Amino acid sequence: MGRGVVPAPAIKGDSADGTPQVTVLENGLRVLCAPMASARSASVSVYVGAGSQYERDELAGVSHMVEHCVFKGSELHPTAADISTAIEGVGGYINAGTDRELTVYYAKVPGPDWETAVDVIVDMVSRPRFKREELEKERSVILEELAQVEDSPYQLVAELLSEVLWRGTPLGRDIAGTPETVQAIPYDDAVSYWHSQYSPGNALVSVAGEIDADAVLARVSELTANWSPADAVERRAAPLSVDGDRVSVRIKETEQAQLSIGLPTLTSRHADRHALGLLTAMLGDGMSSRLFLRVREELGLVYDVHASLALLRDSGVLHVSMGVDPENVEQALQATLGELSRMRDGVSQEELQRSRRLAAGRMLMGMEDTRAVSAWNGSQALLHDEIWSVDEVNERYQAVTAEDIERLANEYLREDELRLAVVGPSGEAERFQELLRF
């Protein structure tokens, strides 16, 4: 992402409710305001170009550690209790998340209390107190988070698959780092990382809901007047693995075996991303999807099976995940691979139309929520310097043809690209490698 002043995102679509007004302040901070006439809440999000893909190996997990420390107090709200009380005191909620390509802080409050949310979120991100003793306490908290992943087969299998897919890169490890790096990150390095990544040109404020855009802009400008620009570190290359084992197995005494299949696909701004989204929906989104109807309804092998996409700026992956009785692992895996293979034979117009309506309907209904609108605008602007309207995305869905689906299925649902992670009470990588065939 950029350094210093960056251009305002190119807004696509009309001036419909929820379309943001974009302003770039003198220090490079972008402010996106999206009034929603029918809303009774307001959501404030601050997006920052900080995540695991920006970290040196020895600082693995520093983005997540900084996120924790930001919650420990700011200029206006000196303690963690002050921050949470300010938001919860008006009936709102506050949270944050660190991902591979970004970190986001957000709060949702009743519309009349939008200024409280702006004050809390913007101030804590731009003016955290960052005390040494608070960072030391958070080391222990984060170690508990990492231990929780080890005790959660569903989360653990996702981490194992990431390691197989992006071996040796920042994307191939837990976003929170490792126990060794979390214990070793120096306080001064964490503060330096905040100074570089948490610069106004590498961040944006996205506000949506029952708001006065001019008042929001004035308040954000006031709060960030002394937030000085800095040179942010660029994200590191993270290519998908082409060598090494395609299967990872972790033996744990669990009642279910967790399986996660991964297939490399395309990037988050590829022209075919909407078509691939519909293919994924047909394959494993909802109770009318192929995988659900076959593996659960017909064969009764699983409680839940689903497919999803993780599209990043440099790569992308189609995931299929399920939990299954250890005795039925092979049968469930073979049935799932069979459905992946069958997608390459093409789809009917009726199935394609159902998929279009599913994808568009969920997108449109989601945009009734102010938090969803704030996130929609903010994430696109930070990652891609543009914002596509829901109407334009819907147009892309409607333009997808059955031929597009068949072409993408044959291009990306390939046996030689299959990866697999398994967490359960038994199993050998060699045996799963043999089964990983169409």
C-alpha cells in the first residue's frame, strides 16, 4: 500500500444509499463516509495495511501483538476499561481483527452515538499509549490464543493447510505468530512496527449508517491533525508452494476427523473472480449445494461440509472443509473429490441461475447492516484503491455463463493441484496422498 498522500479510490456505481463520500486529508488519511437513510446505527472501521504478509520472520505475529496493545489505552481513553466502557456504555460493541493483508478495528453503536465510536476507534489507532508493561502482559494472552488453536481441530486443520499451501512464506504460518516469536519480539521493534505501518497514508477510516458526513469528516480531521506520515513497509511476496508434501496430517485424540482440501486459484482482482465465486457457491455454499446434497443428504457422512474462497492480492485458494467420523474419512474424501471432478463436466442453466440469485441475494441483504457497508467500502479501498458498488458486482454475477463455470472448473479443479490437511485420531500422509485423486 501507499506512502504519503494516495489518490482517492475510484468510485464505481451511482450515489445510492451506502455509497461513500471519499476525502483524502493532508496527511494522506482517507475518510470514507456513507450515510444510510434507513439505518438506526453507525459503524466506524479503521483499516490499516498491517498483517502477517508485512512481517519479517523474526517478528512473526507482531501485527497481531500491536492490535492487542492498541486496545490497552489511548490519549482520550487511557485504559482498556475506558475504551470498552465508552462503547458498551451506549449499547455498542467493539472489536478488531488481524489478517494476512490488513488489520481492522471497528465499533458499532446507535446512530446518535457515532461520535463516541469515532473518538474511541480513531484515537486508539492513531494515539495508543503503548506501555511496555501492557505489551508484556499481552505476550501471555497471545500464547493462550495459540494454545487454543492447538486445542481446536477446526482451527488447527486450517493452519496446517495454510502451511502446505504457502510453505516458507508469511502466509504459511499462524497470523498470531509462533510461541517462540511471540516470546521474543522486542518491545522497541513492536513500537517501530506501529510507527511505520500505522501511518495515515497506510490507513483509512470508513464510517457508515445514521451519520452526518460533514460532521464525521470534521471530527476525524480534528482527531488526526497531528498524525504524521511515515514510510510503511511493503508486503512480502508469498507465492503458493510448488514443491514439497501436498498432505499434512496431525494425530489428535478427537471424536471427529477434520479435513480441509485446498486448490490454488486466482487473485482478488482477477477478471474471473465473480465466476469462480458462483462455482464455489454451487459446489459447497448452503444446503442446496452439490457437496451438501451428496456427502450429507445422500450418503449421511457429515453434519456439515462447505466450500469457500480466500482470494488475496497475490494468490487465491478454494477450500473445502468438513468434520467426519474417523471411520468414514476415506469414503467422505472420495465422495468430495468426486463432486470436485463432476464440476468439470459443466452445469445447467437452472443451477447457474440459482447460484446467481444466492450470491446476489446474500450480498444485497448483508448491505442492510452498517457494519457490512463500512467493511465493504473500507476493505476494497485499502486493498485495491477502488470501491465497486453492489450493483456492479451483481452485474458481474449476472454476466457469468455456464461456459465460464466449465472453463474455470477445468482450469482450477485439477488433481495435480490438490492439497489436503487432516486432524484426527488416525491416518497416514502416504495413504491420504494415494486417495488424493479424481
